[in-house]
Amino acid sequence: MKNKDDHLRQLMQQALGGDKRAYATALSETMRLLRPYLSKRLSNKTEIEDVLQEILISIHKARHTYDGLRPYAPWAFAIAKYRLHDHLRAHYADHLRFAAELTEAENISASDVTEIPFSYESIKEEVRQLPEKQAKILHLMHSEGYTAKEVAAQIGMNESAVKVAAHRAYKVLKKKLHDQ
Amino acid sequence: MTNSTEDLIASLSERMEPIKRPANPFALFLKWLAGSLAYMGMLLLFFGLRQNLLIKFHSPLFLAELGFLASIMITSALSAAILSFPDIYQKRWLVFTPVLPLLLFIATLFIAWQNDNPPAPLPPHGIECLACITMFSLLPAAFMLFILRKQASTHYAIAGSIALISAASVGCLTLRLSENTDSIPHLVEWHYLPMIGFGILGLWVGRKLLKW
């Protein structure tokens, strides 16, 4: 572990001197160092990759605060922990917001979100005019045939949130079609 | 967000430029201290020293009060500078250096209050002192926050709080050297207790200005 840290420290010293290849290697090694840490704390692969990328960007932004004279791993982990907490805070804030909407979601039966009383093809144009996320959810569910759970896993949302978004999209579509 | 992490690494390393002088908390601290001392000197030149300052220098309690107040100013500035690094510069113990001078300062005030017999007369003013301290502290606070903002604090709220306490102690120290008041209840109420308020305000300021 100490040898690995010394190696990373050397790479960062070279990187701070302007060596782009050493910097690329240091970032790749950092990625390998941090991935197990994130895997233990996050379950979704896309989420892990997103947070990892945010951490690498943060390391790049904060690189002037590392002088190459002290151990590298505690510095990188401090940034990783900070970004992870930021991510989790945002995630749980989202969760709370959706929890408030769960009552709405609970009233939606499975058939409400997977069956619509008209063909998807016939309302494709209206779907395109919906907000991007809602349109994507409807496309995946009705054109590709995924379930709400599968869509949730694909786009990194939770299932209830997908159901709520789909339900809202139906409401908008219903109103639009009704007006026509 | 870039599609793959490898692409991101390639793009970040392409943008890597040499860092001529990596940030150092001690250099930041010294920069702030030099600026604040020069500013204090200018304020004292403008407002003048208290008339009985030389006599007061014979009072050990007055000297201890000033000494510990100056220590709070110095150690909290160092603590804030250390806190502006993501890993606290791997010198966590330095963050706690203001604790001892703060405790000694409180003890000194307590002893001074016990010895304030007969009590020094209460000055007719009160809030004016707080206004002066606030005004005196504004520039050091702005300078400190400007320095800290360039770093990457992962403890931004505490860093903001300690930075404002340090700046407030510059104001308190300047006023103590300039104002002819020795009433301990007045000093506690209008000079020193508001420092806690500055600390609380700093938590909010830190969240707003130092988050990155």
C-alpha cells in the first residue's frame, strides 16, 4: 500500500510539473483505487461510474492543493468522500421528494403505467413534445416493451419515480388528446 | 458527462498544465496575517491608541487578555487555512489549535471580572462597539474568504466559521487597543460575545462561498 502510494505520489509530482502522460496514469490508478470504495457504497453501476467521473473532475479542479510532498491516497480519498456525500445528499433529497409523491404513485396500478388505451405509434408525435425524461420513459415502456422496473434500472431512477413520471406524462397526453 | 471514464481521463490529462507553486496552508496563513497586521496598523494610526495604553501594559491581566486574543486570531487563521485543503493538509491536530487560547482567554476574562473591584464604570455606549468591530473585521474577513475560495475545502462550513472568528478577533484586538474601556461586562457583552455570532454567521457564509 505504501509502495503504491509512493508510486502515485511520484506520478503526481511529475504531473504537477506538466507531464501529461504521468497525469493520465495517475488518474487511471486513482480510478482503480477508488472504484472498490465506491462499489461498497453504491449499488448501481451507472451511478458508480458517474460518481467516479465527478471525483476525477474534482481531483483535477483541486490539483493545486496537492504538493506531491504528502501521501496521495488520503488526499484523493478526502475528495472522493466529499463528492460521494454530495451525491448521496442529492440522491436522498430526490428520494424525499419522491416519497412525498408516493401516495400519488401508490394509486397507480401496474396496468396504468404499462397499458394505454391507444397505440403508442399513433401518439408518437405528442410523446416527442413531452419533457425529455418523460418521453424517454414512455418510449422505453411502450415502444421497447420494458417494464417500469427495467426502465428504472436503465436510466438510474427508482421504480416509483418512473411510475410517477409515466403517470404524469399520461395525464398531459390525455389532456392534449382530449383537447384535440 | 463524458461517456466513458477513460475518455474523461484523456481529456483531463490533455488539459493538464504545470502547477508552478502548489498551494501551501502556511504560506496562505502568513499572507493573511501580514495583510491583517498591516491593516490593523493602519486602523490604529487612523483612530489612535488608547491614552492609557502604556499604563495598561503594566497590568498582567490586560496583557494576558491581549495575548490570548492575538493567539485566537493567529491560530484560527491557521486553522482556517488548513481546513481549506481537502485532506486538511493531513495535519488534523492544527485545526484544534484555537481551543487552548480560547479557554485561556475565557479564564483570563473570568479572573479579570473577579478582580474588577471596584468595577470599572460602564461606558454609555454599547452597540457602537459592535458596529466598530464589524467594520474593522470586514476587510480581513473578505481577504480570508477570498484566499480560502481559491482552495478546495471539504469542510467549508467550519472553515467559513473559523475564518470569521479570526477576522472578528482582528476587530476586537484593534478596538481593545484603541478604546478607553475596561468594564468587563461591557467587553463581554459588546466585544467578545458577538464573536460567537460571527462564528455562526461564518457557517452560513462558508456554505455559500466555499462550497465547490
